[in-house]
Amino acid sequence: MFILDANAENATSSFSLKHLIHFCELNNCNFDYIIFGKEGNDALAKLPDEIVEILQGNNKNEQDRLARYLQMFVELSKEQG
């Protein structure tokens, strides 16, 4: 059984790596989510951070521009495939 350390809970100390991994396993959460605040999405993990920021951000113009670039990539891939 995993017991939270009151000091870690109050942010006056931190978990060891071993305890942090165990915490993630018990709570069925991704280590990246705990450490970096990123969802455990394998597809997103393969993308550069700048692209993920655009996808998760609120800038509609950047998202539209990225969607157009990706659509061009898909079309070019089909032509070459």
C-alpha cells in the first residue's frame, strides 16, 4: 500500500523516483502528466513541443495554419505513395 508522505503532500519535500513511479501505477496516470502536465498520448508525444502547444492552445489562426500544412502533407504523401 502506498501512503502519501505529509511533507510531499505539503510540498516541503518530494517523492523519490521509486515512489513517484509507484504513485503513477496506483493512480493509473502517465509519468509525463505528473511531471510535465502532459497527457499520456503516444501520438502527441512524438510531435515537437511547439506543435503540441499549438494544438492545445487557444490561437485559432495558428491551429488553422497547422491544419492546412498537415492537409498539404497528407495530399503530398498520397501522391508519392
